[in-house]
Amino acid sequence: MSAQWASETFRTLHAPLTQVLGDKTAKALSTLGLNTVDDLLHHAPRRYLSGTETTDLAGLHVGTDAAIVARVVSVERRRSARASRLEAILTDGTSRLAATWFSPREHLLDWWQKQLSLGVKGIFVGRVGMFNNALQMTHPDFVMLDESAEVVGRATEEKAAMARQVQRNGLVGIYPASAKVPTWRVGECAEIVLDSLGAFEDPLSAEVRQQAGVMGLYEALCEVHRPTDLARIEAATKRLKFDEAFALQLVLAYRRRDAQVNTAPVIEPRSGGILDAFDAALPFALTDGQLEVSQTIQEAIASPHPMQRLLQGEVGSGKTVVALRAMLAAVDAGYQAALLAPTEVLAAQHYATIRAFLGSAADGNTLDAPAYATDVVLLSGSSSAVARRNALNHIASGQAGIVIGTHALLQASVEFANLALVVVDEQHRFGVEQRSVLTAKGREHPHALVMTATPIPRSVAMTVFGDLEVSTLAQVPSGRADVSTTVVNSRTHPAWVKRVWERVSEEVAAGRQAFVVAPRIGASDSDTLPGDDPLAQPSATVESLIIELADALPGLKIGSLHGRMSAAEKTDTMELFARGALDVLVATTVIEVGVDVPNASVMVVMDADRFGVSQLHQLRGRIGRGANEGVCLLVTNTDPASPAAARLAAVASTRDGFALAELDLAQRREGDVLGSSQSGRHSALRLLSVISDADLIEQARGVALACVEADPQRHNAFNADIVASLENNDASEWLERT
């Protein structure tokens, strides 16, 4: 086993299935990611069918495995040169579904036809496909029922399992399954394991169960796998969901507590230093939100315990200024601060922005620099040998009070003199382990401020970022221009695309600049994306747009930026665009975050339906950063009635990033939110949904905090096992990325 369990209950639950079901059955179940007793018992049915229930066939989707209850309308034999087939038409009373069986052996078709005629309806299990523009199942497994939902005809072992579940209580659990291990076999195995298990001591105390309003675990497992009543199933499912939420929140609560055991540098404010000089020189007033969040951060970093805070801010809300004020406070206190950025483009942008903000105060140890000045250095993978050597020396000596860099900062050769604050930009692109590498470079445990420009719904903040305190900047600083967003559908209005380029030309003629974003770099890149409209044209590329715009925008200076360019090429291109030497920058989403060119007033997103809601919102945030009003044009060829078109309309209707974040969350799969693999592996959350179970997660958070307060050292065997259970399975992969 991967862990030494402290309690008898967890030793029992984490026993390998080979001990209960034998090697052959256990091997088959392992293909579904089910290896232990706990895996199987928490592998709950997706839904339940009554033996007398008829399935709504209109709700079926191509490519999904389904178990349906339907009446047989007709059965017909068809013959061809290749193979004979049997076709049955099934109905729910309104919609119809074809079921087809092929075989060159006539006697087998005879047997199937006879079986289908024995009952008035049946349970059919198989993959839903499409043939001649109609839904169908090919070779579904089936068992026929009479009017009383009793099985009729001869049954194989698998069909006997199907029959037993129907006859037992009238409710049939439909499990996530596969062709090798059908739903009926999963259900049989779960019942065998339950029989072998017997009652066991509940991991949650009676007090916690009462506080959470949940039933006992053994009772819940019996209700899930031996269903008798839909209301009881709902209550049982709540218990299993609560266990997942509680385990996650317990891990995060212990992490927060463990972090507070560490000592951190005390960063106290100092008058007359670089922070005061910065504030005095700011050409704009800080918003109330910036002042409030800055005060919260200043109080936290003045503590001898490490701050762990997530700063989420609306696009253009001024997160960088807030982070810089905290970094300057560290410099005033005699310490160093590091800013970790995910890309060289973003790191270079931060370096240029911070040096521009500080002016001569960023030229420490030079004759003309003020006494409070410090060195600001940039370290990235593309730094020249000389620049790298100088940067490393300034970092190690403490001469550089502010250090900005990419993953290069994580290398063992980077040594800090006195690191007190780590700022991580675009937190979702880094993992806990990478952040830990940087924080380990301090003499004491540095304070950590992680930032994201992607608004995070409450449920995700509690789940994915649950070990961090959260501060939010929603107010946009004054002086930001308005941005209008228009969807340009080339399918319904082909002539509008020409108007898009005319609009770009007009803005450039007025002295402004434009971004044009494409989903691909070149024609060799994959052109197939999930949910693609089969009638849509091939997506635009950076390479093709460069050629197209040379004709559409004659006389304009056009450049390109994408991931295949070297770091030096990307830096040079961004510098050209930032200083106005390029009129139009054609790019991939490499410019999605952090790029700050106030003179850019137009954002054209080609094939906008291929981008997510949050991505589009981030791209739109690259314009309207100066005095000029912004124009965002979302070009698409998608069906106006499609979900993708509705998504684009929603983006165009509001600039509220938090409202769009909720929309984005509602449209994404759970695994995408958590970053977990869903194919044959543990997911951190098997039943719990961060989308719909936010209240349950919040309740579990409160219970977990109380448990940690009562048992800070994990003396409670069940608390220790609950934490170990989550941290020792594959779910830890996504947990460590948060």
C-alpha cells in the first residue's frame, strides 16, 4: 500500500480489490481506475433507472455510453452481400431510436429476434452513434422485460446481473463503465464488496455528522449501491460529496496552519524610503480598492508568520502597483523581493514597467541615484552570459532589492542575500512545488503574494486556492478608457470582415495601434478543436494573416509574435510595438496577459469561437489601457444559433470579469476546472462539483477549520488518514499545481 493507515477503517477501505474479488475481476476493474475497496465503493452510479421507467430518448448524445429503457416498436431482418442485420425500432412514446445487430450467422439473428419479441420493452446498453442523420445503437446489450418489469427469456451472466438489480428493488444504478466492464458488472462487484465489508467505524464522529447533517458512511454506501428510494439516494450522495469536500478542506486547512508555524521576515513600514518616494511620484491616485488591499498586505507582511495571499484583480485593476508597493516595503526594511512571471514577454514587461515607475530609484549604487534607491534586475533563460553573471552577483550580494524573472529564478545557481517577499504572477501557470523552490531561497520563510488576472468564482477559490487568503481588486483605476465589443459573424455577414480591417486602418490613421490574434501559428498546426462546428472554415493563422493584412492594410507596419520565436525575437518585437514602430501586431495568445501598450486601441480576435470566455476577456484587457477608447472585434464563422455564438454574445454584453468567470465555470467540464485527468485515473473530486456544490464546500470548510483547531497535530487517526488518503492518490497531482 502507498500509505500506513492509522485507523482500522482506512486499512479496510484501502485494501486492494484483489483480496475481495480475485485477480481477474480486479484487473478488469483497474481499467476504470478502480483498484481498492474505497475506489469501487465511491464509484457511484451516474443515475438510476426504475424497472418501469421509460428513458427520454431525445436526451441522448452521440458518442456516449447509455443504458435506456424503451419499448420495441418493430423488428425487421435485412440482408446484404456483406452481412445480414437485425433492426429494431425503440421508442419512449415520442422519440425513436434504431438498434442494429450484424451477423453472418442467420441462427444468431434468429435468436436475437426471438428474444426481442418476448417482452414489450427492454433495457438496452450501448454506445450511441449516428447513421443516416439519425441516432442509433449498434450491437447493444439488452434484456427484455414484461409489463411487471420482470425479466423474460434466457439471460447470460451479465444479463442475469442486470435482471437481479431490476428484480431486487426496481431501481438500477447506471455506473460509469466500459465495454470490458459493463455497468451491471460494476454494480455486482460493488454489492459483493459491501457484503464482505460489513459495518465499520465511521471516519466522521457523530458530532461532525450531526453538524454536517449527513448519514453514516456505511449506510450511505449501501443506499448508493443497493438503491431503494430516490430520496435516500440523494441523502447518501450528499454524504459522499461531503466526504470529498471535507477531505480537501482538511488538507488545505492543515496546510494553512503548517505554514503559520514557519517564521517570516517582519517587514515594517519606514518613512522617507523608496515606497514613500514611489507614492509621491505616482501620476495618478490609487483607487480605494488598491489602498484597502495594500493595507491588508502591509499588515500581513509585518507579521512574523508568512503571508500566503492570492490577489485576484479585474483586467486593468492595478494589481502590479499593489504588488510593487509591497515589494518596495520589503526593500525599505532591508530585504529583497522577487517577482516570478510565466513567460519572458511578461517578465520583460514587468521589468520595463517597474523601472519606468521607479525612475532613478531603480538605479541603486550609481552616483545620481537617491539614497533610498535599489537595483532592479531581470533574469530569464535568454539572458546573455554577461547579463546573467551580473544579475546573479547583484542578487547574491543583496544589491538588487527587486528581482524579476522567469523559471530561471528557480535554478540552484540563484542565491538571494535576504529574500523576504515572493510575488508570483499568473498563479495558475505555476505549481506549489515551483513556488516552494523560490520561497526556500530565503533565510526565513518569505511571504508569498500570488496574482491572477482571471477572476475566480467563490467555489473555485475555496477549492483550488483554499490554502491562500484571497484579496480582490474589482475597481478599475480612473483614466481607463471604455472598450466596446462587437461580434462579427462572417457566415451571416461576409462583407463585415472587410469593415474590420477598415476599422483597424482608421485607428492607425488616428495615431493608434492594433492587436490581431489568431488561434494558430501556421497551417501545420492542428485545426481540430473540441466542439468545432463541422461547417466552419479552417481557422486563421498568424502566418496567413500576415499575408492577408499586407494586402488589406497597405502601407501599415505589421509584425508578428508567437511561441516559435526565440526569446530575443519576442522581446525585440514587443519593444518595437510598445514604442510605436509597429502599427499592427499579429499574435497568438502569447499577448493574453501582462502586455501593457496604452496606445493600442483595437483588438481583433479571429475565430473567436475557438477561445474560452476568460481568454477573450483577458485579450480584451490589452486595450483601453490609455486615454483612447478601445474597440474589440470578435470575428467568427460559427453558426449564430450555436452555444459558441451565445458565448461570444455574452462576452460582448459585459466587461464584468467576475460575471464572465461564473459563465466560464458553468460551461467548462469539472476536470478542466481542477486540472485533473479524467481518463482512468483518480480525480480529486469524484462526485462533488465545484460548480453546483459551493454551499456544501463552504460548510465543509467550516467543519474542517474546527477540526484542525481541535486537533492541530493530527492525533486523531481518522483526520490523519483523511489527509493521507487525498495526498497519496493521483489527486495530489492537481492539488500540487494549485
